[in-house]
Amino acid sequence: MTRYGTRHNPHRPQASRRPLGGIVLSAILIAASPFRLHAQTSDATQIAQKIQQLNDAMEKTQAQIDASQHELIEMRQQLKALQQQMAATAPASTMQPASPAQNPPSTQAQIDELREHQDIQSAQIATHEQAKVETESKYPVKLTGLMLLTGFVNTRAVDVAATPTLATPGAGSTGLTLRQTVLGFDARGPRLFGAKSYADLRVDFNGNPQSSSSASSYTGYSGTGSSLLRLRSAHAGLRWEHTEAFFSLDKPIISPDTPTSLTAVAEPALAWSGNLWAWNPQLGITQRFDLGASHAIQLQGALIDPGDAPIIPTASAAATSGTTASTAEQSRWPGIEGHVSLIESPPRDDANHLGIGGYLSPHLTPTGQRFNSWAGTLDARYRLPLHLSWTANVYRGAALGGLGAGGFKDYVYATGRDPGEYYFRRLNDAGGWTQLKEVLNNRLELNAAFGFDNVFARHLRPYYVPNGTIYQNLARNRTYTGNIIYSPSAYLLFSLEYRHVESAPVIGPTATSNIIGIGAGYKF
């Protein structure tokens, strides 16, 4: 048979053009080898860096997904438990699950809220990498806050209409404000020495638009210059399993609890009526020792830089010294505070606890008179039957104006017979507050509280200032309050609150005011 084309013999080597082409290719590769080696080394370094960055990003993403998945599992378990409870309470003749219309309103509301949380968590997992706050460190940062509208009706005059803390003689007032809105950032950073790092920051819009240095205005830690934006609190630290090292701008560690209120945010509830609330810089450490599976002893210690009280005598060298250092800073020694408490383990926000605390801070008056600010505290919180909980904090001390007590002042003074002669008196003080909370369900809670701050009248009376301000002569401040907080969803809050304030000067009649407040907030 005749075949056309080149005949192929499998036993004969095909070497017609291959040797020449292979030699040329080998020469090119040998000539280019130094450049290829350099390029490969550079590429390998870049690839290793990218792989490390991807690994870090995947670890952070996986940690957030694991946390979200854990919350989803807990919600599913709660939902299953509610369904089983509904099935157990259903009539014996009906074995099929009840329809939503047949469910009790409270149970159905809980189920709807659980489903809402589950949907939100699922959406967050699905869109985790699609929308986030970008930072220089590339670590996750969460924007949070409370858009808050508050309205007020004051039957008699108060010190600040929108955020009253004491009553004064005069007519009442009515108004609305958004200045108690809070904006915050929560950040989580890298691990260091086996600890998780964190930071958070909170600001509001309740600053004073007009600065003032008069004795009747707020100064020291609450001075704001000419801006409405005000720094409220800040925290940063390292957290191990049982130890935490931190620095913060917050209420003192000897006052761990805060009364509940939606209309008293810029000035916390019962401020200057027994609540040691003032935000001051602190540097401290917390150590927890477990006592079995359900309880633990928690030890806290910190250095604190307390600010000046709102009322600072100015008839001395302070009026002309021009110094901006506080009386505590002029002493050149930091304040110290400690707190020991028996708490539930693992710790949580609503856990039972019983604690004692102590505080000491040297001060120096503008004329060189030294005195110590000190306090001893006792705090407790317990969950009671019928969804009730009780909280109480009490203190006894002296010169506590920098912590939010002491009748707005640390000390008083009187002039002597000789020019430039002054007599100073540190003011002893006692006070505290208590609150009873009833949580009816996940959407509705009731709170009733009482607080008082009492400067010893026998110490203040010899230094009475005729025609002085209510702050200078204030000896006792009491506040009774009650509120209802309704949350139809996880992000909406509504409140109605009543307060009765009694402010008594050391000489003269007691001023009173009834305060009705409303609040509407959106959490984000």
C-alpha cells in the first residue's frame, strides 16, 4: 500500500533538529540564571509576607466567626428550650405545636427577639468582610453609641435644666435636648505576653460652650473650653484569664456600680447625691482568685489623679498663681485606691458581689496647706426572687469633691485678722445610694433608687458665706428617683422617669424640685 508523508520508524532516534534547539535553550537559561535567582528570592520574600498577612487576617476573621457561631448556638438552645416549655404547658389533647396566635404574649415576644438576634448574627457573619471600620492597625474596631433625645419638666429651679443634680430657689423650666447622645469606639488589638489587648472610648455632647473660672461654675475635670464635645471615659489594657492590667478615665474602682437611668446620662443618676461617679485618670491592675466553680475573690489596686472639686476658693493665692495643676497634682504625689470583693465566677455584669474599698490622695492648697482626701466604701449587689435585684454603695470620707461628692467642694476657708492670713477646713462627708430593680421581661424593667450626700454641718457652719452660691453653702443633697425603661427591640429604648431633689444649705431653707423626664434612644 502506498503511504504519503514522512515515514515514522519507532526504532530510529529523532535527532535531526533537537540537539541544536536544546543547546540554544540551555545557553539562554544559563545566562539568565542570576536574574532568575534574584527575582525568585524577591518574589519568595513578598509571597511570605503576603502569606503572613493572610494568616493574620484569617485568624482574626476566624475568631470573630467562632464568637458569632457560639452566640448562634446559644440562641438556638434558648429557642429550643422555649419551644419545649411551650409544648410542656400545652393542653394534653393537643400534641401539635401551638401557633403564634396561641402563644402567651411574653413567650412569643421572647421567641421573636431570639429570632431577631439570630437573623442579625447570621447577617453579620455573611457580611463580615463586606463592611467594617478601616484602621491603620488593621485590627477590628466597632463603632457604637446611643442617639438620645431627652425631655424635662422641672417644677422648681435646678442647677442645670437638662441635667439637674441639685435644686435652687426660683422658677422651673421645660425643654428638650440631644446633648446627652453618646458616641463610642471599641477596639481589639494584638496579643501581648499571652494577653488580649483592648481599648474603648466614649464621648458626648454635653460640654460647656462657654469657659468660666468663677467659683460657681464647674472646673477641674469637667472643664471643656469652648466645645460641646466632651470626653467621658476611656479604657485600655491587657487581659489574661485571671489578671488584667489597665489604664482608664472612669469612675473610681471603689465605686463599681451605677444606678440605672436613661434620662440621666451626661451626669449619671444620683450624681452629687451619693454616687461617686467622677471620671478621673487611673492606672491599675486586677487579680482574680477562684474559690471553687462559682465564686472568686477579686483584688484591685490603682493610682488615681483626682481632679479638683467644682468649687475652689479663689480669695487666696489661687486667684493670681496662674497654675493649671490641680490641688492633688500640686502635692506631687498620686492618689491610691484599692478594692476587694467576693464575686460570682465567671464574672458578668449582673453578678452578685460584696466589696470594700479604700482611697487616699494628698492635696495642697494654693497657700501651701496640705490635706488628705480619703474614703472608705462598702458595695453590694444581689439578685432576689421574682426577678428583683438590689444594689447599694455607701462611703465615709473627707474632701471628696474630686470624686463627685462632698457638696461640690473639698474644703472651705476663712480670712484671718492679718493680711494674707487664711484658715482652711477639710470637709468630712458621708453618703451613698441604693436601688431596687425589677426586670419584668426582656423588654420592660422598673427601677427605684435613693441617694444622699451629707457634709458635716458642724464643720461647714463656721465657714458660711453670706449671699454665697448654693454650691458654697450646700450641706446636704438628696435625690429620690424611679423610672420605667421599655425596649421594644434590641436597639430602641424609651423611658419615663420621676425625680425629687432636696438641697439644703447649712443655714437657710431647703430647696426642692420635682423633675419629670422622658427619654427616647436608638442604640447602634
